[in-house]
Amino acid sequence: MANDTKRFQAIIGHCKEYGFIFPSSEIYDGLSAVYDYGQNGSELKKNIKDHWWKSMTQLQDNIVGIDAAIFMHPTTWKASGHVDNFSDPMIDNKDSKKRYRVDHLIEARIDDLEAAGKQDQAAALQQDMDRLLAASDLDGLRQLIETQKIKCAVSGTSNWTDVRQFNLMFSTQLGSVSEEASEIYLRPETAQGIFVNFLNVQKTGRMKVPFGIAQIGKAFRNEIVARQFIFRMREFEQMEMQFFIRPGTQKEWYEYWKEQRMQWHLGLGIPREKYRFHDHVKLAHYADAACDIEYEFPIGFKEVEGIHSRTDFDLKNHQEYSKKKMQYFDPEINQNYIPYVIETSIGLDRTVLMVLSEAYAEEDLSTPDKPDSRVVLRFPPRLAPVKLAILPLTKKDGLPEIAREIMNDCKAHFRCFYEEKDAIGKRYRRMDAIGTPFCVTVDHQTKEDGTVTIRHRDSMNQERIPVTSIRETILNYIS
């Protein structure tokens, strides 16, 4: 497991410096595990959303999208099992009063063992933890922490409480008068909004099984130990698709969507060796098969997307609790049934972090005569916040006017950036740092022959192309 803390901290610092991600409410010292996306981060995030949405709806024959509300009837979460089962094993240090997720404590020890070259001990500890988590053996987990002599990072002691389960849902009050208000929850996942709308979409869309419903939206979890930048937050965004199938076909569709989702990830230009599948040892209460697609972040292999065979658990429970039929009539077999479901659920914020981690590079460009370096974000052009920077060489001689004409011709088709200030080399470096794949420089030759210099971010190669072909050239690259 790779663990490059220095690189990870460099990426976090770069995100702050170049307008990608800021600590939320920073002027008030921030809010733990909550972040704001800046001008470049919000564009990157939107581009990833658009790319996923297009691939999951527009390019599919049998998947449609919805946008369900964050607030849902509280019985929804009883039916889904979240009220009774959505919890994590936690432990408190009696001296520091700090609370930890048990698996995070043990995983940190596993990382330490691997960093020390003790791979066999790390593997054995991982196996012990997985076994105890699968059995929900809270006493065994506490004993494992004691045996490993794991200490609190704050107090430096091993004075631990018993391990307990803590529900992760945020609750709030719905109503204008507190005495009359009823308790509801902020949704911990977007999937239930799809399930309760299953028949609405199926009937109004005349959908035939197999078909899917996709959604992108906010979810909220009261993570006790939120950490690792935007990897684990209390407010985050999910991109989910629930695929409704005939019972008995779930194994085939589960394998199909595993392969389809891995191909989507590889389509981002990330090498196959940076990904791996991780089968769940302990299945969720609703699943008969589940795995994660993990990416090798600078902090090691971590989950980005989950593929789950949810059986008919959700629709069957919503039918039971609501007393409304959630069945589908299948004309091919002349039968009513509650469909089974294959879920693909990808964290949008984690995908942003994955794309940033893969793109970030520090390059030494020094020559014997001149020291030089750059930090560059090698985003796939379609995901880059800014696709084209338009840079007049000087602020005079009519060059800004030509540059503005180019800007006006291109900005309706993709995001452009215009800048006159500083030497052209400095401007190139700033564009490299935010991941802009192409820069066009308008110079005096442009006035003579109608050509400009286009610079490619990754290779830094430059070529002359006609002004009239700029828009088409960039569109070809980003398509």
C-alpha cells in the first residue's frame, strides 16, 4: 500500500492556492470535515458530474435520471434499515475524551506495519479485523486494540472504553413550532429517493425491466472521525444508479456492472494498475454480493465506488412499511414480482480527489544553464476546469482586440480564460497549475498571417494554427 503523506499534503495545499477547494467557513477557523469548492474546483466537479451523467443516462437505452428531495418521510429510514443498522463501531479514549472509529484505528496500525516492512504482520492484522467486523464482535475488536497496544494520538495512552455502535444519521426538526415539529433525517444516501420513486418512473416512463434510475445528490453522515481531506466528509455528493432486474439474474448483472464501471474509470485515462476490486468481507444488511473499486491514492488504496447486489430488500421493505405495492408486471413471463436491484454508487468528492491525485505532477525542467520547474495538473481535457487560455503577447498593437474576438468565438462552446498580465512564461505556468490543456498566444505574426501559437500543456510543444481553426481544434481534443 502506497502512502505518500508529503505528496498528499502538497495536493491539499495546491487545491487551496489555486482555487479548487477551501476549508468551509475558514474566516471562523473552519468547520471540521466540511469543505467549499472554489472557482476551479466547482468547474472540475461539474465536469465530472456531467461526464458521469452522460455516460449513465444519455448513452444508455434503458437508464433515466431523477432528482429526489433531501428530506424524506422518516419511515423511509426505518424501512431501509438505516435506523437500526446504519452504525459504526466506535471507541473513546478516557484521557483525551476523543472518539475513534475502530477500523480507522486498526487500519492506521496496519499502515505503520507496512511502512516498517512487516507485511506478514500487517496482513494478519487485516485478516483479524475483517473477521471481527464481519462477526460484529465488539469485545474482540477492543481486545485486538489492546493486544496491538494502539494509543490515542492526542493523549498517548491506551486507556480505552468498550466498543459501541453509533448511528451516523443527522436528525433535524420539520415544522414551524418546536412543540409541533417532528424528527426527520438528512438522507445518508441518495438511493432511497430512487426506490420510493420506482413505480412513478416505471409507469410514467413506460420502462421495462431491466432498467435503471440514476441520481446525483447530496448526502449527510455524522462521521465521528472524518479525515483525509475530501475523502471522508460529513456533507458529500453521490452519483448513484439503481438497476432493476428480474429475480434470479442478479449474478449476471452484478458482473456486468462491475466490468462496465471499471471501463468508465479506465476511460478517465488512469492506468489499470492504479485500480483494484475489493470484495466485501461483511455484507451490508441488504446485499447478497458487494465489492468496491479502489484507487491507489497517495494515502493508499481506498474505495471510490461500490457495486452492490441489493436483492429485493429495499422495494420489499418499502412495500411492507408503506402498504403500497412495489411490484412490476413482466409481460415476457406473464408474472408479477418485486425486482432485484444492482447498485453502482460512486462518491463524487472522492472522484474529484482521485482525478486531482492522478493529475498532480511536480516537474524539474532545469537545464545546465537555467534552473526551472513547474507544477502541472494533467487533467483529461474534457474534465479540465478551463479548456483554453487566450493570451495576447502584449497589451497593445491591437493584439488584445484579436484575442477578445477569439474569446467571443469560443466561450459559448467551452470554458475559456483571458489574461494579459505578466510575461508569457509566467502565464503558461499559472495555466499548467490549474490544468488548462491548451494556451493560445496572439502575437504580431497573427496580424500578418492570421495564425496563433497553440501550446499543449502536457508536452509543452507549440505549433502555429489558423485563428479560424482554434474552436474546432479544441473541440476535437475535448470530445
